[in-house]
Amino acid sequence: MVNISYAETSGDLQWFDADTGQTVVYNLGDIAWVIAATALVWIMIPGVGFFYSGLLRRKNALSMIWASMMTLAVVSFEWFFWGYSLAFSETGSAYIGNLKYFGLKGVLEKPSIGSARIPAIAFCVFQLMFAAITPMLALGAIAERSRLGPTLVFVFVWSTIVYNPIACWTWNSNGWSFVLGGLDFAGGTPVHISSGTAALAISIYLGKRRGYGTERLAYKPHNTSYVVLGTIFLWFGWFGFNGGSALSANLRAVQACIVTNLAASVGGLTWMLWDYRLERKWSVVGFCSGAISGLVAITPGSGFVGAPAAVLFGFMGGTVCNFATQLKFYLHYDDTLDIFAVHTIGGVVGNVLTGLFAQSSVAGFDGITSIPGGWLDHHYIQLGYQIADSVSGIAYSFVLTTIILWIMHFIPGLRMRTTEEAEIVGMDDYEMGEFAYDYVGLESDLGVRDIEGGLAKERVNATDGGREPRHGEPTLHVADGTSTAGSETEKPRE
């Protein structure tokens, strides 16, 4: 039996530590909030899938949704197997934990390393959601040109070798950045910088998509509603992402929710207005992109800054990330979904602004935390700590991700890059044999006119990504090589 009971007066959960003779009290409200926050972060993972899916062409729409669910499943196993232990075992090193909690052995009723107010099992499942969403953010870089099977292996290995060490040095009480004094409330470096930089490494490794730099890839998002839906899931879940990182139902958690919503709102408006100056159109995709940028920027500082600073976080996130999307044209890499621009650059913006605007008074809203603050509190070295943590995360993630990709490249069956034919047909058909919308609009995406000869005969025509099917009088190529005008339904009746 687990040695727990309930307090007679408060009803809180109690655990008696037989080794020390002390009784540890867990607040049921805190446990309930962490469980709720876990569910909120969970919904963000398919939210990323829908967000990415909507931005792509319909022939690759389902692959991103598949990737989101696959990543959740693979990382859930990895976290159980050794991920949690490598990140949060309190007997580990300054760089990575050990296997004390291998297979979640001993992870149950004892106080968590994150907070003594909740048991380890609650902290474990909450942190699992962070571990699961991080590689999914990076996997947007595989869009339209990567085999899906090897991503199963990549996610497991990347989570083990890249995410777990960065999470350890950021949040583990033994981690070098934690000991140094780095401030990262909810994952600026472990989640956003690591995933965005991994996306850059993946993009460089995979190379450019077929037709990159031409009108072939000058397509609009195939389903703007998916983009909005994904943003809704992400924004909704981010209240648990940042608010839940307080690990307690207190004023600091509420403050984190306030600044999260404010930064997202300002970021969305900022990006949309920057786009409006160029196109004179009110872009919902621009608003959604800006909202995500604001959310990314506020993540590391959400438990350390006040509401006025959150406005600046949102504005700088929306502005800097918007202009950073042009980096791929100057540096000649094909980041399909601008993941590096939004997550790495946005994460760095958030880390730097946290070094400037972190306040000891805001961190103390939980009645426990004590920090020297940032520049506002005249603690000027904090900016150096934040930059050091950011640079370390970028360098580590880029180098290790590249090494993983190239090792897989020379292992039979694990090479990530797909074939030209698969890229033309689309990952959904070639790799999955399933479609997001059955066969609706398939000819429009592939640009084919072959009714009886199969898709491959005219793959050279696969140049457009328009969202609407062609209208008018197309030419139909039939099996004998002749052609007729009109639609398929206009064939002579028998």
C-alpha cells in the first residue's frame, strides 16, 4: 500500500516519509490544476498538426496530422522508458540525468523535483506533454519531402539525445543553466529554441523541395480554417503550457495566463499589420502566425514579467519573427513552414526580453520563489545568463540534430529524404495511401489530366498548388493517346 492519507481538517493528500519521519502535504487544488494543465497542453499537439496541415498543399495535409499523433505516442513511450529519468532524476549531472527512474520506477507519491506541493507522478505527466510537443514543432520541416517511417526513429532518438539534456540543464535543480541562474519559466530554450533549430537542421539536410524558387511552390495555404483551428488549440492550450508551469493554483499561475493571452493578442495584431502594409489585405494567416510568435516569445518570461512587459513581448515577437521569415531567402534554405523564424528567433527574443524585464516581485506571486530579477531590478548579469542559455540551446540542437540525421542517412531504411516521384504525388498518397479529404481536388494539386493512364504519366505537369480545381474545358488524355475537349462526364453515351 502507498503510505498516504488525507488531512482531517483540510482534506489535503498526505504522504508519510518513513525514512525521515516527516509528513508531506500535497494540495489537492494544485494537483487538480496540474492535471487540467496537462490536458490543455495535450490538445496543443494535434493543434500543431492542424496548423501545419492547413499551411501546406492538400496532397500533404494528412501527413502533418499523422505526425502529431505519432509523435505523441512515440514520446509517451520514450518518456516512460527513460526520458523522464534522463531529464529530471535529481541524482544526475549538470548536463543529463541518470536512469534512477527507468521505466518510471519509484515515480509516484514522493515530492516532485519541480514542486514539493505536488507528487512526482503529476509532475511527470505534465512534463511529458512538453516533451511530446517539442519534436512535433520540429517535424514541420519534413513537410512535403520526407519519408514518414524514419521519423518514428528520429523522434525517439532526438527526444533522448537533444530534448532531455536541454530540459535537464534548464529545469533540473542540478542543471548548469538552472544553477547559473538562467530564467526559463515554460520552455523558451528546451521547447522553442531546440525545436526551431532542429527544424533548420532538418531543412538543410533534406534540401530544397522540387520547384523551390519557382511558381510551383507559390501556393496559398490549402485550408485556412485548419490554420485557425490549429491556432485556437494552441492558444487555448498555452494557458496550461505557461499557467501550469507554476505547478500550483496560485497568483503566479493566473499572472502567467494574463501575460500569455496579452502577448498572443499583441503579436497577432502586430504581424497582421506588418503584412497589411505590403498587401493591403487583412490576413487571418498573418494574425495566426503573429499570435503564435507572441506566445513563443512570452513563454520563457511568463512567470517573471508583468502585464506591461507582455505588450512588448508580443510586439517584438510579432515584428522580429515576421521579418525573420525572410532569412530563408538570404541563406538559401527551404524551411517550408518558417519554424526557425517563429520558434528559434521567437525563443531568443523571449529569453533576451526576460533578462531585461524579469521582476523578483512577479516571481514572488506564488509566495515561494525568490530571484534577483533582470535589468528592471538592476540585475544586469541576467541578460548574459539568458544569452548564454540561448546560444547553448541553438548550438547543441543544431549540431546533434545534424549528426542524428546523417547517421540515419547511412543506415538502410532510415534515410529521411523521399523520392522525386513521391514528392510529386504527395506524402499522403505515396506514404499513407490515405487523404485528408478523400479524392476531392486531387487533380488540382497534381496538375494531371490523365484519366486512364495513372498519375505518374504526366507528373511533369505537377506544378501548381492552387486551392480550387480547374474550371473550363480541359484536355483529357485517354489511353490511345488521342485527346478530347470537355469534362469526363461529357463522353458519348453508349
